[in-house]
Amino acid sequence: MQTKDTSLLEETHRQQADIANNYLADFQPRMMDWNAAKIFAVKNLRIAIRYPTNVLIWGLLPILWLAPYLLMMTAVAGPGTSEYFAEVSGFDDFLKFAVIGWFIFKYIDASIWAIGNNFRWEQFSGTLEPLFVTPVPRISILLGAAFSDTVQTTLSAFILLFTAMALFGVTYTFVAIGPIILIMLLMIISFYGFGFMLAGMILVFKDPSVLTELINNAVFTVSPITYPLQVLPAPARFAAYLIPSTIAIVVVRELAITGTYDLFQFLQSVGFMCVIIVFFWTLGIAVFNYGEKWTKNRGSMGGF
């Protein structure tokens, strides 16, 4: 009986070895593996669903961040607007103005904190090194993380939007929903590249908290989230236009509040966003590849 079991075990090992050899013989490196991206995204979403209250909390918590700005605006200028604000921003309701900014900032915040930090969480779980020895294009892993974060962020952002609308009584027109979706989609894709760059930096620097906090606050400061671009100094205004969210906030704000937008300006915005996508993806993948190579050469992939 023991001889028979041994023979069966050896045969099983031979079959597994044949399967592995055939796979490796047929394996061709690819630039992108969509199946791997889907698997990684589903894995992250399953973890998020395991703690469903987190989504609700992160949808409501930004209300506590937003409320002081809205209350301060109301205390200083009264309900609605002020003459100076209307003059510099072109809008007569600063509550509508700020809520849209915070809605889009949810995606900025996620691209800075979530996409790049995915590898840090894998490191904490002890799965980073096994993940990096798999024959899967790294871009697939990065996109999988980005997809899952986009789903979670979208849910959280809409909780924020509808809660703010209910609490503060603001309303929007969604007659131009198609252009809004298009510009939001372009912004999200561009931020994927931004997240890839941060992921590469986190592989090198390990502890991302200080780095991400600095970048997050710098982006928040120059972005027209709670105030119009016109009030920023000229150098800060120039820096703001290098961030994908600035164009998105300006365009979505106009479309959601007024329902109209100049077609030529909209096409210009789309073209500019496409240029930003190419720039951030090129930079992001280059930084990530360098960070991965640098980390591997020093044998510090799993180090803290």
C-alpha cells in the first residue's frame, strides 16, 4: 500500500512539474494582464466589503472637514454669497462652489493615499515579496489597485455629495451629465499615473505618511477646492494647472451649477487633460520602475 501511495505521489509531482514547465515554455511577457488586474481589484474590494462601515464613515467624515469652511463662509459673508466672491469666481453661491470642490477632492485624496499605499499594505501583510516574484506585469497590479480604489472612492464621494446637498440645501443641474462623466473619467485616469509615481516612491522610502501628507496638503492648498483660482498668487496658480484636478474642478463646477459650458473651451480642457494623462503615466511608470529596481538591487523589498 505504501509503495502504491508513493508511486501515486510521484506521478502527481511529475504532472505538476509538466504543467509548470509547459506554462513557462509558453509564457510570453506582456505589457498588460487584464485578468491579473481584475483579480487584484476584486481582492481589494473583498477586503473593503469585509468592513462595510468604513465606506460609510469615509463618506460622512469629509462632511466634518467641509462643514467648517461652509460655516466660516456663511459667518463672514452671510448665506449665499458676497459681491467680491461673485466677482472673482463667477458664481453667486459659495456653498454650491465648495461642495463640488470637495466632491472631486475625494478622488485626489484617494490617488495620493490609497493607490500608492497599496504596496505598503501588502508589505504589512507579508505578501509584497511573493507578489513581486509572480510573472505578472507590474502595471496590472497597479491598475488593479487603482480600479478598486476608484470604486470605493466613487461610492464615498457620492455619499459626501448627497449628504452635503441634504444638509446645506444646495442643488445642481445635471443636464450635461455626459461631459461631466467624460472630464471626471479623464481626471481619474490621469491620477492613476500620479498614484503609480507615489507607489514607486513608497517602495524606496517605505514609510509613506510624511511624504503623502506633504503632497496631499500641497495639492489641497493650490487646488480651487474652497476658493477660486483667482485669489492665488501667480506661481501657485501656475502650479495648480499642472494638477489634473484643477481643470476637472473648473469644468465640472461650471457644468453642474450652470448646466452650460463653451464647447471650444471644453474641447481645450479635454485636450489638455489628455496631455496630462500622457505626462503623468510616463512619469509615474518611469518612477515606479526605477523604485522597483532600486529596491530589488538593495534587497529591501520586504524591509520596513
